[in-house]
Amino acid sequence: MIRLAGLLMAAVFAGAAIAAEAPPAADDPALEKRVVQLTSELRCLVCQNQSLADSHADLAIDLRNQIREMMRAGKSDAEIRDYMVQRYGDFVLYRPPLKATTVLLWAGPFALLLAGFVGLVAYLRRRRARAEGPELSAEERARAQALLGGNGGHGS
Amino acid sequence: MARFLIPLAVFLVLVAFLAIGLSRDPHEVPSPLIDKPAPAFRLPALREPQKTVSRDDLRGQVWLLNVWASWCVSCREEHPVLVELAKSGVVPIYGLDYKDTREAALKWLAERGDPYTLSIVDADGKVGIDYGVYGVPETYVIDKQGVIRYKHIGPLTAQVLQDKILPLVRKLQA
């Protein structure tokens, strides 16, 4: 029990230590909210599956500070986004702009969906054509009945 | 026959895409700074803290900008390659000592040799941000007009030097 308490204490203090590392934040909650909002749309280049808001990489911390400073200096979100793209390319944007090099990225899923839909329609048409195959003549029907044992043919 | 050929074709296309995707390093993000003027800077020199060096001081020559740090593990890997290159004297290498302390950096160079014509200190990493540095070491080839012509991300190898950087440097020097 004491050990558990110790662990909990350690966890709490570790949290405090991380919090202390974080850059000055609490003095302006509105600005901080804007920072989080913008940085969660920007990719961290060090750990590429994390946003700048989530990442604890050194570079992410520096960039968050940079963005915070720029916001304090009155820059708009669009200006800051441009600043990031100028340095790191469209890759930093989780929502890349639509242009010649990204057309496949934007249109690809819809093209695949369309292809799938066309394929499905073609398949269903063919299946219906097969199901609507030639009707049995009365003679064939009688023969089928006989083969099935004459009991109306409820299969097993 | 088409029943088998179509899935086979789809499968082969998928294999081709995956093969291309797997053979690429997702960490190598193409820099938007290629063929753009190198961002301006004015930073203190590593060996003479009172002296500052700016981008424009380096204009008129082809030069390499190598971003390094004493804390950077893969810089150790590429260091011998840089030392060799410096010995050959083909192209001056300027070091950007990124987010490092002066003492640690000087100790590092004393231990391993100093391939840099000059190193400048980017203690807070601001110039690094301007150059889009995200994974030290990085190496830029900058031409006589101060335009970035090539960027290599990660440790330089003799191979990269022979195949990419030196041919480009010779072309730019001509």
C-alpha cells in the first residue's frame, strides 16, 4: 500500500515536472486555446504521427513557442500556417491544399469509391441476367419433379 | 479468364504501390527551400563568440551548411566523412551548431577533429527553424548566389557525397 502511494506520488511529481517544462501558458487562456487549436492541425516532423500540439519532441516545443510568439505579435492563423509551410512544406498541414500535386490525394478516395460502385453495378447486372435465365418448359418441370421424388422438391 | 485477370491486375497494382511506398523513407520530407534563397542569419562564431557571421558574408562561393550538435548521435556517424571532405578541400563546410552549448561543442570538435571552415552557434534553434531543420544532421548545398540547391537529411555517407553532392558542387563551381 505504501509502495502504491509512493508510485502515485512519483506519477504526480513526474506530471508536475513535465508541466514545469511546458512553456509559459496560463497567463492568457484565450491565446493558449488558439495555440492548441492551430498546432493540432500541424504535423510534428520529428514524430510524424503526432500533431505539434501532442508532441513532446524538442522541435515541437520550439515551434509551439514560436507560434505563441507570433500570435502575441498579432499574426493571423493563416500567416502562421504560411510560415510553417515555407519552412517544412505542405507536409506539415494535416489538411493539405488542393493543387496539382495533391489532386490524387484528394480525389483518389472518391475515384476508388466510384470504381467500386461501377464494379458492383456491373456484377449485380450480370447476376440478374443469370438468375433470369431461360424458363423451364412443362416437360422439363415434370422431369425435375420426378427426379426430386415427386414430393414437390423441398430439398434437405 | 477475365474473372482471374482482373483481381490479379488489381493485386499487381497494389503490390507496385506498396513496393514504392516501402522503399521510401517517410522521414525524408522534401524541403520547400530548394532553389530558394538561403534564409538570412547573423550568428556568433563558435570559436570567437564576439564575432558574428551572416549569410551574406558567405556569398560568392559554393558552400555546404552542415547542421550538427554534440548531442546528436548520428552526427558521430557522418563526422569522419566530413573530415575526409574537408581534407580534400573541394568545398568549404560551414557548421551550424544547433541547440548546443559552446563548451560541449568545442570538446566534441577537439575529440573528433574539426572539418568546418567555421562553425556558428544557433543556441536557441531559431535559425534552424528558418532552414526547416527537423532531424540533425542535415546538409545544404548553397550556390554562389546564396540559393539552396540541395538538402540531405540524416548522416552523410561517402556514397551520397560521391553520387549527389560532389557532382552538384563541381557543376555549381564551374
